[in-house]
Amino acid sequence: MPARTRKLSDSDYQRLADFRYALRCFLEFSESAAAREGLTPQQHQALLVIRASPGGNATVRRLSERLKIKHNTAVELAQRLESSGLILRVQSPDDGRALCLTLTEEGKAKLEILTRVHRAELKQLSPEIMALFPSLDAGEAS
């Protein structure tokens, strides 16, 4: 029977629920870690987007795209991060209309702390999450 027409079993739902629970646990951890550094989850994600962008610089447009938020929201977020001393907004050398966002030393320091604790948490959670992937696929193979 094709996977799309096979009736889903109780275990299919249980595996998906377990997977979503594991993700939710990680997100809860991430939110708490950001709060301990005085950041909202969105601010933490913005710092990560900027740092992970080519050259460690991002435009507001890229920030908007990567965070899946509206352009105006990304502008406001960048303004708040700049006011907090975590980023700088400078004119793009390639496009005079665009602003480049880059981390300040304080922004780099906060992001490094958060990245280290996130990596440690992911290392701890990864066996549990990785074990769920084959079980999610197992239901489709039958």
C-alpha cells in the first residue's frame, strides 16, 4: 500500500509527538538560555543570522528572510539590537541604499556564550533526536 494511503497507526502519531516534544524541549532550553543573557529568542536568532552570514554581515533583508519576519519588524529588531550595543548598522559598500548589520564585541561575546551552551545541549539531545528520525521513516516504509 502506498505510504500516502496507508492508514496511520497509533505508533506513527506517537513517534511524531515524541519528535515534536524533543524539539520543544530544545526550544524551551534555547529561550531560557537567551533570557539568561538578557536577550529575547528573536534577538538571539538575529545575532546568529548576522554572525553566520557571509563576512559576518547581514542586510536587514537577509535578517527578515532568515527569521521569517516582515521587513519592518526586522528594521525594528535591528534598531533595538543597535540601541543595546549588540550590533552596528553601517552603510553597505556595495549598495548605498542598504545597511549592513555587524556584531559589536559585546554582541560577539553574548553569541559565543549562547552558541557554546546550545552546542552542549544539542550534543546531549542529539542521540534522542537522532533515534527518532529512523522511527519516523519506518512507518512510511511499511
